[in-house]
Amino acid sequence: MANHTLLIARDGAERPIADSAAPIRHPDGRITGAVLVFRDQTEERRTLDRLQLAASVFENALNGVTITDREQRIIEVNPAFTRITGYSREEAIGQTPRLLSSGRQDADFYAALWSEIENTGQWHGEILNRHKNGEIFPEELSIVAVKDEEGMVTRYIGVFRDITQIKAQEAQLQHMAHYDPLTGLPNRALLADRMAVALAQAGRSGEKLAVCYLDLDGFKPVNDTWGHATGDRLLEEIAGRLREAVRGGDTVARLGGDEFVLLLANLAGVEECEISLARLLQTVARPIVIDGAALTVTASIGVTLFPGDGADADTLLRHADQAMYAAKEAGRNRYHLFDPRHDHAARERRKSLERLETALERNEFCLYYQPKVDMHAGTVIGAEALIRWRHPERGLVPPVEFLPLMEGSELEIRLGEWVIDQALSQMDAWRAAGLDLPVAVNIAPPHLARIDFA
């Protein structure tokens, strides 16, 4: 008869023991004594505890666990295996892991996998497997070969987890890094990659690549009048139209604001490019109805052709940008092909516009008021506001030297608004002093034609 109990050792530690007793009998059958046997079960209990802990981990692990024999036949799986793959324990036992094969990895992949296990005893990586319902899912998998004392493989243990959510998050971050969040078009970073590929292909094929810089005409008034939400919806619509207007191998990217870049590849010549550009202008100019309001914008497109313009990617974009400004100066709603002969003049004009914009910000412009006199009555009946530029180095600059540089630009509109505001302020000041005089101001025709002019 065996009993299990705890003994207190001399050092005070509790020790589990198994004890058994056997009687010592006299020849006549009387019990004259007993033999007691004690066995220390400390190591056995520790081993049992470890086994129970391992079993608990196996049963409750979030990762799937598969155990196979040396022939790769499944001999045990845990509950997480069933949750992840859809296969029950009964369906998996006796099968091989090929039960989950998606067919997405080729023979070379598996040859490399087993070669690493043979050489190192383990493998870790990502693999695509198939759920019982047929869905393909990505998993992170570790395989370990279990060997006996003689170094022979007795088991394989595979531990895996479904990383579908991780892959979705990675794809989302990748998309955010390379695509414009408003329009879904490639952004500047992805455009750089696309340009590198397109330039290499054009260099090999000898066909032309058109780098087009597109800026919307009249977008700012839409934004100012109808609000940014309407402006965003208009940009989304324009982006969709541009995407539909180009071919599958072409690229439409948004740089920001109302600026887009298009890469038109595999062009046989300039004529084919011009046909595409005319189609783009017509596409953009069609009215867009948003919340019952019919909105119309147009496009100015600057174009440079590679390899005729044999510059690098950044310079090609700069040339297309300069050509776009030339299209705006020529009246907008048109395209302009980059001409290297006019490159210097275009850059000089841009520099002049930037300096004039700085002058407006620094309040370097001023108005002089020329009186209007009734010669019969000899009285002042009004005044005309005349603009001058108080240049910090050149002194007072007449309008003939700077107004022509602004023609057709947004700065021309901004300066016109400034002139109106200044003239109205001066009229208020005169009125407060008891002088009521009308003031005439000069308005540029494009400013006068704007729908928000008041």
C-alpha cells in the first residue's frame, strides 16, 4: 500500500514523498513487524509541474502550434491552430502541413526552407497559407527540428500566427507614404519613382516621354467663394477626370494644392502628345456640378519632351513648370511646350514676380492721388489713384516698369485688391475730415472679370 504525503526536512523545506509499508509475518501468520519504504518525489513533482505548465501553455497560447513526426505527419495541434486555420484537431491529425498550402510559394521556396532547417535546425519567416474556407492569409511561422540524443530528428514543431492585420496596416502606411490622401493620386515621392522608371524606359526604347505640369486656372476663386470643402470635391473630380483621360501606362500625380504632374509615355512624336494635351484641356474645362452649383475651371499645362530635353528628372519638372507659366501668360486654358531659347527669359520673369510679391508683403507700394478738376467751376470733383513702387534702392518706380510684369498672374489680382482697399481707406479719411471726393482706380481686365469681384 502506497501513500503520498509531505515531510518536513531538517532544513525546514517540505518534500513530497511516497511511502509504502509491508508486514513482516511469523511462520504461524502473526505480524511481528513491518518494512517501511520512503521515496523522495521532489524531482518527479517538478517534472510533473513543468509538464502541466507546458500543457497549459500549449492549450492557451494565442499562436497556433503544430507538432509532426519525422515524416511530417501531424500528431498534435493546439486550439489556436483550429481558430486560425478553421481545421479541427480531428481533421488535422494524420495530415501533413501541406493541408494548408496556398500554392503561392514555389518549389524553390520550400527547398530553401528545408535546407535551412537541415543546416541550422530551424527556420523563421513569412508564408501564405490557405484557410479551410479557401481564403489566403499571411502568417509568421517558426519551425524547429527536435532531435534525440543521437542527433536524429524525431519531431518538428511549428509555431505560427495570422498577420493579416499587420499586413493591412503596413499596406495602409505604404499607401499613405506614396499617395495623396485627398485624391488618391501618386504624391511627389511616388512620382519620383515613376519618373525614374519612365526615363529609363524612354532611354531604351527611343520613344518620347512628355513631362506635363498642370495648374488649374480659377481654382482660388472657387475656394474663396464656395469654401474649402467644395474646393476639395472639385479637386477630387478633376483628379478622377485626369486619371480617366490618360492611358494605363501613364501617370497622374498631385503635388499639392491645384498642381498636378502627368507623365505621358511611349509617344511616337509631338503630334501624338498634342492630341493628348488637347483632350486633357477639354476634360478639365467641362463644368462640374457640386451641390447644385455649376463650377468651371480650366487648366494651363506646361510640357517638356524627353529625350529632346535631355535633362534629369528635377530639371525636366522645372522646365515643365516654366512652360506652364508661359501658358498662363499666353491667356490660360492652353498648353505650352518648353523652349530652351526662352528659358532664361522665363526664369527672369519669375524672379521679378517674386520680388514684386515681396514688395507687396513689405508694403513698398503707395498711391498718389491726381485731382480731377471741373475747369468751368474751378473746383476739384474727384481724384484718380496712381500706384508707385517705393523701391528701397531705386527710389520711386513708375508703374510702367512693374505692372506689365504682373499681367496674367495672381499677383496682378492681389495688387488690384490692395489698391481698392487703400483707396477706400483714403476716402474714409477724407470724409472724416469733411472732404467727400470719389476716387477712380485702375482695374486689370482679368480682375474685373472674376466672379468674386465686388
